[in-house]
Amino acid sequence: MNSSKAETILGLPRRPTLGDTSTAALLGAVALGLLTGGLGGALIGGAGGAALANQKQPLEFAVREYFKQKGLEVAFFYRAPRAVKVTFSYAPNAFWTVKTVMPDDLTNLSDEDRDDWLYGSLIKKELPKIQRKIRQLSHR
Amino acid sequence: MNLDVAIEQLLEAAAKVRATSFADDKTPLGNALALSKEEDLIKTGKSEFDVIVFGDLNDFKHLNDTYTHEAGNLAIEKIGKKIQKEFIQKIIGKAFRLSGDEFVILLKQNLIESFQAKTSSFKSVKFQYEGKWLEAKMSFGFVVSDGKSDFDELLKRAETACLTAKSEGDGVCIKWDEEVERNALVGFRHNCHQCGSVNKCYIPKRLSPEKLKVCSFCGEKL
């Protein structure tokens, strides 16, 4: 599949780019090892701004940023090649785990597309289901 | 961004990287590497701490098996945060997660009473996971350095005291002494010939395993 320039993958949103990120968040991510290898090194070494800004946010970074924007605090992030699991806090002292697993028939994706799919599926398909459950529980 | 600000931010990031290498990944405490650094100071008499506390979670396996490892990780996180609040911020100790659900806290001897006054609050640390209220529970054992025993020996004594504390209940804290050592519990593993199960139980050191007569799973004679 060669659609990494499209904004969606199989109807799901792709990860944002580093250009969409604040400097403070980027430096924090370098410190926490979320931007590793060439990406973190390029940032510290002062690589060309435009090239870096067009890079996709790494999956864990993108997920943490999305949850933060939604007012949810990520407690743990678990990663497998074809799955992602996130334990998050939605209220003081209250937690839930959301996960997404790539179906077996979804093959031939590049590493970038695979991470985009996991991101999109987690935030657009799985997280809203959990949020509905949480709302139902709180109305009981 | 001007150069000065950029340098300042990078130095800040570098300091965070350094701190991260000694930080535990699940709690705000130090990791085993950080403890080994402190251990070197204790070994050479350069540490300000002379009390070693060992604590671990009670019924942790049950929590993991029944409510998943994610719930178990949350229990570790909650306990780590509470240790940070009660013993680091209020009593000025140092704390580390050794591995799994095992924690080590270093204190000064003159603060033992303040420490002991807090341990009962670890009887039940509640949190909500996927709509259910769960609790993390912990017991403690501690030893005061005699200036002669090495760090490993002291840690072993604190662990022995902790095992005794666990047998007495959640939130219990026991100081190691010769009496505790004599009555120390030891893990004993045995196979039931009847049902084939492998049983593990803790019995006082002074009792011989031969005194165990019945399989705890099927009730048959061993």
C-alpha cells in the first residue's frame, strides 16, 4: 500500500507530524526516549527544520499526545508488532485499558502504515467504545 | 528560538536523560541501578542511611491472575506513588523498586518511628480499574545496620522480617532481630503423590518439612 501521503489509512486518521508538536513536548520526548535514534539525534544535532517537521510522530509519542489533548493521562503504554495497549486514567484513581489488534488479513503494510493504522484504530475505533462504557458506568 | 534558550533546553533534556537511566519505569522511585549506586555508599560507610526496609505487595499474583497484568502494574504504580509521598517527601528517605513487586526504602535511624506510624496506611491502597474497586496491600520488614554486616546480609534480614510481617497481615511492619530470624518463614515446595500438584507454602524455619502431612489441593496424605 502506498498511501502514506493521504491523511487517512483505510478510513482511519494517520499519526500527526512532528511539525504539529510544541518544542517543549519534543524535548520532553527526547528525554524520555520516545524520539530515539536518528530522529532524536537529528533534533539535537539541529537537522533541517522542514525535513524534521514532516516526519511522523513516533507511535507512542502520538498516542500520548492524543490522550493528553483529551484530558486522559497515560499510565502505561504497551506495544507489540501488530497491537497497542494503553492503560490510562480518566478520573482521579480510576483507570481503564484500551487496546487495538491488527486483523490477520491486514497484511502488506509498511512499518509506517502499520503504525498509522494502529494509531487510527486506537483513537477512532477503540477509545470511543471505552469512553461510552465509562459514561454508562458513571450514569448508573 | 535563540541559541541561549536552545542550549538551556538541551541541557535540561540531557539532565532528564541522566535521571531517566536511574528511574523506575512504573513508579516515581529509583530503579535497581540507582539502588546499586546507593549500595556502594552504604558499603563504604558514606551513606547517610542506616535503616534498610524491604516491602512487597501481598496477593500480587492473585491481582495479576484475576484482573490482568495491567491491574498489577497499576497496583505497583499506586504503591510507588504512596511510598514517594509518605516516605520520601515526608520522612526524607530514598526508595527503589528492586524488581516486580519488591521495594527497598532507606531511612535514617532517628526517623524509624515516623516510618512505623505510616506503614498501616499500606493495609489497603484502593484504585478503580475498569469499573471495579481493587486494592494494593503491602507489608514491611526492616533492619538497622549494625555496622558489621554487609548490604546483602542486611537486605536479606529485612526480607526475612517482611515475610514474617506478611504472615501477620497487611500493613504490618516488623523489625528484624534474632527472634525473628529463629522463627523466620521459609518457602517449601513439595509434590503431592496423589494429585500431582506442586504445592508451595511458607513454614517456620524451625519446623521440618516432614511435618506437612496433607496436600493443600486434594487433601490426600503426602
